[in-house]
Amino acid sequence: MSSVEGEDDALLAAKPPKIRRRRLRAILLALMTQYAIIAMIVGLSVAATLHYLVTPQIVAKFEAIEAAFKRLPPS
């Protein structure tokens, strides 16, 4: 009987407490939240850069091409 009780004690001692899982879950949730916030900020920064800096240049190039085609003699 004492060997069975010793095995039960060993199994109970080997089981991790639930506090560690909760703490790990909280840490992972905080890291994922920070990642999501940073990704959103970077995405908005890239979108704003494209909208205000790159798009006007592309539009200007297409307008210049359109003006050049209008100056061509009809074929």
C-alpha cells in the first residue's frame, strides 16, 4: 500500500500548478496585443506614406503621358 501512496504523491508533485498557466496566458496575451498595436501603427504609416507621397507622383506621371499623347499628330 505504501508504494501506491508514493506514486500518487509523485504524480501530484509533477503536475504544474494552474497559476503558471494563467500567468503564461496573460503574458502571451499582452505580447500579442502589443504586436497587433504595432502592426496597426506600421500599416497606417505605410498607407499614409503611399497616399500622400507616392500617389501624387504616379498621378502626375499619368497626366504627363496623357498630355504627351494629346500633342501627338493624329495618325
